Amino acid sequence: MSDQVGRHSLPTRPTAWYDAIGWQEPPPPTSGNYAAWQRALDADVTRLATSWTPGLTNWMNGRCV
């Protein structure tokens, strides 16, 4: 079997982690990440990671086509 099998499913670009605020208890508001997420969009990042998934999803509504 070739070592090339399945490589098509691997990402070609690394995922960028764009959380600007560290995790605390209680969790800080999602809004602390808005500026960092906007910089990611401005930089045309295609893979974005965050600990605030629901907040990112709501914030992205209407920003991407």
C-alpha cells in the first residue's frame, strides 16, 4: 500500500488559533476575541480555531459568503 493513501484528506494549511483572551473561570465574554477574529478574516485565514465556537459562529453570521 502506498504511503500516499489518505493524504488528500489532510489539511494543506495549518489551523490558526485566533483567541485573544485566555480561558478563565468564569469564562470571559466572547467579545474579547472579536478584534482577533476580524484580523483573521482580514488576513484571509481559511482555518480558524477557537474555544468560543458558538460565539464565533454567531459573530461570523453575515460576514462570509
